Amino acid sequence: MGVAPQGTLIKAAVVVGEGTRQKFIEETKVIPAIKVIEIIPRISQIRHIVKNGKVLVQGIVHKQIFYVGTDDLVHHLAEDIPFSDLVIVPCACEGMNSQDHSFVDNLVFEFDPVTGSLTQKIILALSVKVTETCGVPVIERTAGTVISANQIIGMGCAEKLVEETKTLAAIKIVDIDARISEITSIVKNGKVIVQGTVHKQIFYVGTDDLVHHLAEDLPFSEMIEIPPINPQFPVEEGMDQQDHSFIENIVWEFDPTTGELTEKVIIGIQVVVTNHIQIPVAVIGGCPGNNIWPNNEGCPDDIVK
């Protein structure tokens, strides 16, 4: 088993902080009913945006209302109420991960059979945990806590230049947006082959003075050498990998006379190779904020995050 100078290096989600908040939602509506039997609420389509020191929680309260109508039949009414709120989480930073543990804390309703007016009051308990995935050194202990984790075997990075020249019926380039999609990696002995597609969106003013949009896909591939943390445990075929590649920069040159557009996209390719293990450990340190794992020269400090 590979052991880093500070212990066995595993990739884990370290808890940065947690936060809770109550959200009150009230709604009044009129329904053709003589009696409300039951209202069942649940939270759905929840999503987070992690900001510095806080998390924006957005979602939908899906309700099912069962009532006896004026025709003496039981009816069902489904409703969706969107909501959003900020939950304070000290030490949270943009780019970190989050897990949601929110739930409907309580629901009460008041119904007036004379007017058919139904007032619903819902209390949501918004609960968020923020984590940062990073390399954590641990020491094996025979009587320690047994954990199932991904041991970091090695990591590597490289820059890939993707260049393309084309002709457009344009007089001006407004903007070019690029992102990486459909990325796949193949682990070989001592290296990883990274393949993917750069999806581009080009916005330009055409010769007709209208703004146009052009979508393009550029495939790319690169072989990354992965030096092992421990030479006794090299990177081998069949191991797992996690890709953290991103668009580092995009520049373009446009000649309005000829309509020739040259685009240069620089991709920052980052790969971490891991091996799934189950070991008894005692944790001896961890991120966030600690430079505790070895890094390859020229690679960003957060490559294993």
C-alpha cells in the first residue's frame, strides 16, 4: 500500500461547516370544497450555490391537496411553490461542494367552507453541509476506525492548446464562450489518456448587421504522465481516476476584411489517480487550507481538490 511522507494519502470530503435556517411560506387560495381532508408537502428540485460564507438554497415545495368538493366527491390538487433563501455557513467558499438535508418541518392549514378560502402555512427546515474534497493523510492503526476510501496513487497535469481557423460572414465578434464536455479518461501503466470535447458558442455581428450564434465542438486528447506518490505502488491499468480539467484561457483574432477567425483555447488538464481501499486509520490532518500533500512542479496547488 502506498504511503506518503505524512501517511497514506486518501481522497475524502472534509466537512468545512454546516448551517440551518427556517423558511416560512404562506399561501391563500380559493377552492370549490366543503372540506379539506389532507395536505401532503415535500421538497423537490433542490439546488445550491455556494458563496463565501453562505449557501443559496433554491427549490420547490410540491403539495398534494385532497379535499371533498361541492359535488361531494374527493378531489386531488397538485401545486408547486418555488422558494429560495440564504443559509449562513462560516468558512464556506465558492467552488466547494454541498449536501442538502432540508425537510418540511411543519404544515398547518385553515379552511373556511363558506368561502372556500384555504390558507396554508409551511415551515421548512433548511439544512446544508459544505465539504471540500481534498487529499487527507492518515495513519493506519490496527484498532482504528475502518474506512472505505480512495487512496491517491498519483496526480498529473498538462496544458493543451486547441487552435482552429475558420471564415465567418461577420463584421465583428461579440463573444466566444467555451466549456469542456464529454470528457473521458483511460488509465494506463504510469499514464492517463484524457479525451474530451471543447464546446464553443460564438456570438458575432453578421454582414446583415444582426447578431448570430454559432455552436461548435472541437475534440481533443492528451496523454498525461502520472508519477506515483510512492514508487513502490505505481499507477496501473484498471485504477480509478478523477478529472478536474478546465478552460484556462481563450483568445481569438478576427479580420473583418476577410472574415477569418482564429481561435486558441488553452485547456488545463488535471488528473488524480486513485485506488479504492478499506483500512483502519487515525486521521492526522486535512484540508481545507492546509498544504499537506505533495505536488508536482508546475501543477496548481488545488489539483487534488
